[in-house]
Amino acid sequence: MSALLALQHVGVRRQQRQILADIDLAFEAGTVTALVGPNGAGKSTLLGAACGDLAADSGQVLLRGAPLHALRAGALARERAVMPQEHAVRFAFSVEEVVAMGRLPHPPDLHRDTGLVESALDAAELQALRLREVQQLSGGESARTTFARVLAQDTPVLFLDEPTAALDLRHQERTLRRVRGLADAGACVLVVLHDLNLAAGHADRIVLLEQGRVAADGTPAQVLTESILGRVYQQQVRVLQHPSRPVPLVVVV
């Protein structure tokens, strides 16, 4: 099976510093890949290069076998949706209006557009907030609004940069279960996570970054080992079997 998305020898430099070096990764439809690693490892930079928001200094990114940079903005927005770390909206749009922005790259279709916006509002539990101005939202409510906009965009590839960082326990689980459902329905999802246990519980694959390079790449059980995590994070951990899921559970010693 050919990869839906591929990074070939991708490198990114900023102010003479190598942020990413020789990244070779391929991603298939129907999968969730979690990008994890210490602060400054290059996770958000990798996500930015993969989605086309950040130009690589070397190598290339291919989407469906074609160079990502060759796609115009509208065509790219129909192929991939991006949830950035920063969720602030500087204008007094309502929650519903922000979610509906996800439909702008697509040809107008009132019935389909309305259905997708309503479904996204339901999925993010935003119906009660739909008329509230986004500038009045809490951090978690703002994150859920951005996630709903990504859902409404309805693209085959999704890039999510720390989507659970501002969320409470319930909404962390709801968000990642929704992400898992999208992948099971055929989407290709790349998600930056700091919580290794959330990554283990919902991702098919974990890419562990260290100083701009891939330190480990594989299933949660292959990557989340005591030796690998201890070396990369410089922190002793215990890796146990989750009591109710067939996944590893990482505990700080």
C-alpha cells in the first residue's frame, strides 16, 4: 500500500540551529500516529512541515505522491485540516461561525455543510455554547471549538497539535476517541501529545523524537519501554500493563 503522506529526508533549520534532521516517515490512511518527545524535540515543527504550514529547508513532503508545496491553498485545505496549539480568535465570531469556517474550502452545499457543522458541534459538546462569542470561552472550550472546526472540514488527513492540552479528563478521552473513530473510518491522523498514556491508549503508532531526530518508531509496546523512555526523557519510569486495555501504562518512578 502506498503512503497517503510521506516525509522524505526533511530538515528544518532556524537561526543556524537544526530543528529537524533527515526525517523519513510515511503515514497510511486509517491510522493514528502520535508524535511524542521531550520539550524542544521538534514535534510541532515536524507537524508544521508535514501539513505545509512550515517550509522545509531540505527534503520534501508528498501528499498522495505529489509535492505538498505544489498544491494551492484551497486544494490543500480540502485534503488536510490543522488544529494548532494556539486557539485564539481575534474577532467576535460565535462558536457556530468558527466551526462553520471548516466548510469554506469546499463547494457550497447547504444540506451537507449544515449536517457536518451540527455533527461537529455535537461531537465537541458545544451545542449549549454555539451562540457564545469565542473571545468569551475558557481555554478548554476554545480548544474544543477549534477541534470541531477541524471535524467540520472533513478532510482525509488531520494534523492535531496538542489537542488535549487544555482539556479536562472527560474531554481528553472524548476527543481522542473521536480521533480514533475518524481513523477507523479511513482518515490519516497525526497528533502531537505530551501524555504518553493517552498516546498508548489511542494511537496505532508512536514516533518518538529526540533533538530533531526519530529516536523510536513503532507500536506503543515497541516504543514505550523503560529503556527507551529513560534514555530519551532522562527520567526513570516503570512500564506496566494497563489494567483494562491491552496497552502499556507509563508510571514515573
